Amino acid sequence: MPTESLAATKFRAAASVTDGRVRVLHLHSGNMYGGVETFLVTLANLRRLCPKMEADFGLCFEGRLSSELLAAGVTVHMLGRVRISQPWTTWRARRRVRELIRRERYDAVICHQHWPLVVFGPLIKSVGKKVIFWAHNYHLGENWLERMAQRVRPDLAISDSSFVAHSMSDIYPGVAGRVIYYPVALVDAPDAPSWRAAVRAEQGIPGDTAVIIQVSRFEPWKGQLLHLRALAQLRSRNWVCWMVGGPQNACSQRHYDEVRKAAKEVGIADRVRFLGQRADVPQLLAAADIFCQPNEGPEPFGIVFVEALWAGRPVVTTAMGGPLEIVTDSCGLLVPPNDPSTLAEQLERLIQSPELRSRLGAAGPARARELCDPAAQMEGLYRLIRQTIEGRLS
């Protein structure tokens, strides 16, 4: 890039920071939907809480994420489908990002996960923009994508939990790192009692039946099979379980089929209902009594745990990963990894004791706000981006 253009770009960036605004481009693949994508949509929907932070989004694949971002009213730049194994697709997308950065004058670019860092990181650095890497998973530096990403040194590494942050010092030694819990849309729901009645009526749930709910992608480490093994050990009969989520690719389809088959094999198919992908998760949480997601692998953070706490539901999960930073004994129950018997015992306690459910559930909203208050987290992110742009990170 010519020196004069680079100087002009730096001048414009300095001007925007001087008046307090920052313009950020968020880059993500866009071909899946889970916690990361929920977070990006939340950033779009909550942008009014921090008007000084202007955000656009760049995606390579159309799908649910691009649709929801557009529905939120933000600018979404489609960069074209990219396959790293097909270099021409990468070159084409890089040209589009280069033109985008020049035209829109972003102050910083945030790469969500290693894939966009590998694809776009070198380009972003070459045009003089700050590169922020947001780690949404624990990284060991063992797979080929992580090894490629280690060659691109970001200006800042943000982690979604302290658990994830522990891996960043090895992946990016010497790079400034910070933890930011996701802002979660903690919106008061005065209609929750009517939601509860309507959903339970729709599902044919008697008033004294305890509803256990799991909301997650269908991947083996999310613990659906462990959940079923525990449910099969319950002595109580006054419960049903809602499995919310559906397959998004061939691998998750195989796991989904395996879970449905397992429910039949352990004799609880009549009590486990597979509700598929749903857009009404707050209503389902209002109608449920217990949230249970017994991960078999560590969750990096877990937005849905915070959402369950905000809904006033006691949370039962495995004692590892990000949930250890979310769930305390005031609002939920932690069980040892891969221990269906202990998991069954804790679920039994909650099924048999509405008082315990009520006590743990009552503490949930305060815990959710303490961790993920949307205004506080958006403001914290804004300050961190400004510090990165101004070179004030230590």
C-alpha cells in the first residue's frame, strides 16, 4: 500500500477515535449456528447500548446467521464462499475485504475463531489495521488450522472465559489477552407465566410434571447421551425431557440419530421429546423446571446456561470448563464428569423438591446479570477496542 494512502488511513482512524467512536468489522465464516453466532446476533441487537461502537459484519457463507443479522438491521458484507483448499476462493475474498477496509475506514477488525484469522489476518495487518482475535473455544495448537493461525500474531486476544484464556498464552505468547463474558440479552419477560401455561398446554404437560430441558447443538461432547443414561436411572415417573436443537451437518445428523435410538434402547422414548431447532427458547425455558446439559467435553463458556439462569431455572451441568465460572451452589448443581449415577441423583433431588428448584432458580437472575449484564459488557468491549487502537494495552 502506498505510504500516502497508509498515512491517510491512519489519520482517519485517529480522527474517529478522537471523537469517541470506533468502527469495527467482525469477520466470521457464517456457515454454522451456535453460541458464537448467538453472541454476534446479540451484538447487533444490543448496539443501541453502546452507540460509540459501530459494527459491521463480514461473512463467507449465507445461512441463519446472515439472515438474523440482516433482520437486526446491521450491515452484512457477503465475502463469497471460501475453501482454504481452493486458494482462488481465498484470494477473491481477500480482495473484497481489502476494498471493504479501504472504503469503510474501520478502526479494527475482529476475527471470530481461527478460520477468519488464517484467511484474512495477514491482509488486515498489511493495510495497517489492528487485528483482534476472539477465542470462543479452548485451543491446544494441535490441529492444522490452529498451527496456521499461530503464524498470524494478533494485536489482542479476547477470550470468552478464563478457562479459554488459559490456552491463549501458549498459542500467542506475549500477546495482550483479556476475558470478556458475552453480553446476553437479559430482557425482563412479564409474559413468562402466560408463556409457561401456553407451552405446557401445547405440549400436553400436566401441572405436577417436572420438565427437564436441554438446549444445545447435537454434538457428542454436549452430553445428550450421558443425559439419557442418567434419565434412565430416575426412580420418579413424573418428568419429561425436552431436547431442543437439531442437526446442522452430516456429523450432527449421525449423532442426532444415535441419541434418538438410545432413548428407545434405554426405555424412555415416551418421556424424551425432540423439539428440533426452535426460535422460542425463552418461552421453552419459562415452561421448563430444570435446565440440564451434562457436557462430556468442556464448554468454553455457555450462553444458554446464562439464559437458563435469567429464566429462573436451576442449572445442572458437569463440573468442567466455562460453566465452573457461571454456576455456583446458589443457583445450580455441578456433577462430576461422565457420572450418570450422580447426575441422576441430582436430577431426582430437583424433581422431588419444588422448594429446592424454587430456591436455586430464584438466585439465577442476579447471577446472570452479574456475569453478562449487556450494557456493562458492551461498554467493556468498547473500552478494550479503544485501548487496542490507541496502543494502550499492556
